[in-house]
Amino acid sequence: MAAEAQHTCYEGDNVHIFQFYLEHSGEHKAIVQCVNNLLAREFKRIGEGKSSLAVLGVGSGGGEVDAQILTLLQSIFPAVPITADIVEGSSELSDNFKVPENYVKPLVAKTASLQKIPFGWHIMSSEDYVKQVKTKGEMKKFDFIHMIQMIYYVENLCETISFYHSLLKANGRLMIIVEAANSGWDTLWKTYSKELCVGVIKEYRSSAEVIACLESLGLKYDEHSAPNAFDITECFNPGSCHGERLLSFMTGSDKFHESFTPEIRAGMLDLLRRKCSTEKDGKVLFNSDLSCILVHA
């Protein structure tokens, strides 16, 4: 799980362990592949006949997936002006994306096409952005809004989805990417919710909770799968720094072996091997399947 930092949970050391996870999980690759497969067709329909396009990224992290989305949109509508607003609670992750004066080679500066796009930066949690918009009473509308791996951090899921859905222009889409129901994440965090849902994540949600919310709101949506798996074999080697770092991220703890009792650690490791993963060629592959949900305006 990645993304928005309601309580600046991705600052300092947590940024490094998050980036370590991204390097070893293949998560961004799976998301980008899903985005590229789905959005070309969606963008053609969303942008047809429009003289400008507005995109909102909520919980954009370091902007790697945003860059792919915006570049794809530009390639389909090269002559149409595009604006992008970014909501992200982590200033450190945002610094990888935007263009502050003293930052060397931020993502926007390294991506020539992105330099043509005016960005609006909102370095705050989703909740604070919602409050700011409601206070100002200026409801800027967007053609495409994406919330990638961030719904774990919001206080009220249905209220959050309802608010961002209200910002869609006619014919727009809200894209929510979240861990799939019955994935390894879903199994781990729901089995050990008492031990794990004690930090910035108070309630674990998978695609099942998102879809239940959408249906309760009466919103039309399409769901698409984004398969992913990554090697967690080192998690079962007690002396492995690699395994310790993965386990710490996967359980949202500072240090896995210091955060839980021996009995809880043993139970988690057994669950990870037996119910959250498959074994192939001597490797333990964690089921990290994702769900991409496109909500209609």
C-alpha cells in the first residue's frame, strides 16, 4: 500500500522504506500497465470535443504514475491545454515531483512534456483539501480524477468518494486504484486488524469496501484487475535486512521484529506463507493484486 499521507506518514525514514518497497514490489509497473491499457480509450471519450482538460491527482506521492497519466493524455490530445492539480500530504514525496527552487532534477523538470502543464500544488491531506475547497466555496471541476493507493488513509471512505465524484465534469471519470479483495494485503490486514490498524491506518479497506461504498451511493462504475505479485522469500530469513524492511512496510510498523510479540510474528509469517502467497521455484510470491475502479460522472 502506498500513497497519500494524511498525517505525513511518508516523511523521513518512512520515505526510504516506502521507496524500497516500490523498488522490490513491481507495484508501479503493474499500475502503469493497467493505466496504459485502460485509459487510452477512456481519455479519447472524456476529451472528445473539449477545448481544455483538467486533471486532479489525490495522494500522488512522488508523481511517477501521474507523469505516465499526463503524458498519455498529452499524446492523445497534443493540441489541447491540460492543467493538473496535485493533492499530497507528504512534502518529501512531493519534492520529487514538483519544481521547488533548490531541488535537483525533480520529475517535472526531467519530463519535457510535463513542463508545458500548469500545476497547482496542494501539499496537504485529502481531508484538509476537502475542508479548504468547502470553506472557499470554489468547486473547481475536473475531467479526470485519480486516487491511487490512498483510500486507506482517509477518515470516511464514502464521504471522500462522494466529494471527489462531485468535482467531476460531465462525462468525466474518477479512477480509484486499491488492493484487490482477497489479495494477500486484504488477508493479512483483516486477519490482524487489531494489531495493524493502530497507526495512520485505522481501518483497512480493499476493493470490496470501495465497491460497497459506490453501490450505497448509487454510482455507476467499472472494475478492472491489475495482477501483481512480488518475492517475499527473504521475509522468512530472520537475519535478512531485506526481509525485515519488507515486513516492516507490509505491517506498517517501524521495525517488524520489535513491534510484535513472538507469537504474533509467528502467526503473521505463517499466514503470509500459507494464505497470502504462492510458492514457485523455491520462492514465496506474495499476492499483491490490485483493482482499478473507474467511476462514471
